[in-house]
Amino acid sequence: MAKTFARLTRPAMRKLATGEKIHEHGITFERSRSGDGVFTVNIMVDGQRIHRVVGRESDGTTRSQAEAFIEKVRSDAKHDRLALPKGRKIALSMREAAARYLDRLTTEGGKDLKMKRQRLDLHLVPFFGDYPLSKISGFDVERYKHLRQKEVVSVRPRGKAVVRATDKITTVKPSTINRELAVLSHLFNKAVEWGWIDRRPARINRFSEGQGRITYLTVDQIARLVECAKTDANAQIYPFIVIGLETAMRRSEILSIRRENIDLQRRVIYLPKAKAGAREQPITEHLTRFLASYAAALQPGNPWLFPSPGAKGGHTVDVRKPFRRVVAAAGLDPDKILRHTLRHTAITHLVQAGVDLPTVKRISGHKTLAMVERYSHQNGAHIQAAMDKLQARLKVAS
């Protein structure tokens, strides 16, 4: 039977003065100094004290949501008693799960570990903390999304380490939060796969990001960029740009090319640790000739195409500064034309040249066709050319 509330009612909550609180059925409502109302839950479930801040009035949190949270905790506890063997281990917290997750991915050769660690350490773990991984609910995830949306960040010019008063202040982008939710989802999946929990604890709904507009270079801009790269003091920036434009490879994929993985005869570069999995990257005839002469001029015995003796891994890991210098020299905006713009440029020109999307996907190394399709909307010229071809073939009389 549903509980009735005699004290924790809307009129009673509205009358509370700063610092006053009402407690009933494990739910506490307190009027904070800012005037906002805060809902907390404090209950015992299976001998374990559950004490959580559920949310604030300003966030749209209501007493009904606090009740739903309590019901979810008790339902999960009941499920655990029925599904798990006796003598089970103490529930794994989010903090512990994150640490074990990163350690295991490191051992197994997981991808994008640097960003996964950053998103966990800076955002996900501070929010979920020591709360049991198996108890995280869809409501908790939605609360995380809502609070992250309200955070403000300072956007400072590239290369500036100190935040200044003139820096632009903005809110966290939906795409940024989606990348964090992707890490949480992957952690859930791995926790099930590794036997830490018996099922995914929550459904994760990501924000709709929209198509957006992709920045890419025109043929004239490409020519200017390449010419400026040839004369730059950094000897690696020209081959970096040429490879990026003629393959659509990602920055990290280009800089980690091993000379032994370049097959000039077959015109492919083997990428053992590409973002979407190991693959063979096709290259153009021009790039084949260029790589042959470029590799021949490198110091014998060094395995990297972009060697850097002082780097931890033995190869260059960042060319941001020389790239910005070359972009500026070409008369372009270095805050808009980024290293990843080379990849966008190559893919966009492939699509505009009429190459079918499955082939573009094969060249770019995208996981799905949907990720490639967004490039087909950047310029309508190739679409109109296709319709002209259809008209010429059908020759329908007026």
C-alpha cells in the first residue's frame, strides 16, 4: 500500500524557513541558505545505510522522485538476493569499478585510455563516488546529465595555460557529455562481461547532437597549406599534412606509423591500433612515391616514420604548434582549422567526388555508414551532379 505523507506536503515544504527541514518515511526536505529546497534519502536496505542527495527543487526534483529512488534501491536489493549466490562479495562501488576497469583495459590493450581516464577521474567518479555500481539507476544518470549541462567552463585561447578574465565562458556541450556517457556505458558492458555485476544497472539515453557543420578545406586552401608546410622549419609537418589529406587518417594514427607497416607494393599502411580496430589503410599513388623517398631519407634503424628520440614512445605525439604556424601562414584561422580538419577535408572531397559511401567508410576507418553519411550533406554540388546524370540517362520527355 502506498505511503501517506502528513508532514512532507507541498504547503509544508513551501513554508519552511532557511535551515529548517522535514523528515518523513526516509525522505528529508531541507531549505538551504540559497532558498533552494534539497531532497535527501536516508534508509536502511539489507543492513546497509543508504544516504544520498537526490536533487534540488531548482533541478525539478520532487518528492515523488525521491520515493521512486527508494523503491528502486529496495527493488535492486531484492533482485540481488534472488539472483546472486550466498556469501557474495560486498557491492563494488563506482570508484573501485573505475580503477579496476582502467587497469584491466590497460592490460588488455584497450583504446583511448587517456580520455577514458580523464572522463572518469574528472567527472564520473566524483559524481557517483562510492555508490554501488549495480545500484546506479536511470534517474542517477539523468541527474548527472542535468548537472553537467548546468556547469560552466572557461574557453581560453589555444596554447594559453592560465585562465584570464577575458576568456569566453560557456556551458558544457551535449557532445562532451555524450562522450562521458559512452565511457559509463562501456564500463557497464565490461562489468557484465567480467562478472562484476549480473546485468547493466541502467539505460543510458544520450543527447541528440544534430548534424552540425563540418569544417573542411577547399582545393585552393589545400594548395596554400601544402606550400606553406614545405617551407616550415619543422621537417615533419609537411609529411604529416600530406598523409592526412591523402588518407583521412587520424592524428594519432599518422604519428604512430611504423616504417615496417608501410607496404608500398600493395599501397597500404597497416594500422594495428586504429580507433575502430586494426585495419589496412589504402594510400594514393602520389603518397606511395612520397613515402618511398621520405622514408629513405630517415636515419637507418629507427622504426618510426615520425621519430622523436626524446619522446617516451620514441615517436612524435603532437604537432599542434607547427600546424598552427603553417595554417596561419596560409592565411587561414588556426582556431578553426585544426589537425582533425585534414581528415574532414579528405572524407568530404571523397564524397563530393562521387565515391560511394561504403568505399569512403573503408578508406576513413569509420565504424558505421551513419558516421560517414553526415559528410554527404556538406555541399550539394555532387548531389545535383548525380541528379543531372539521372536526368540524362532517363531522358523523360516533357
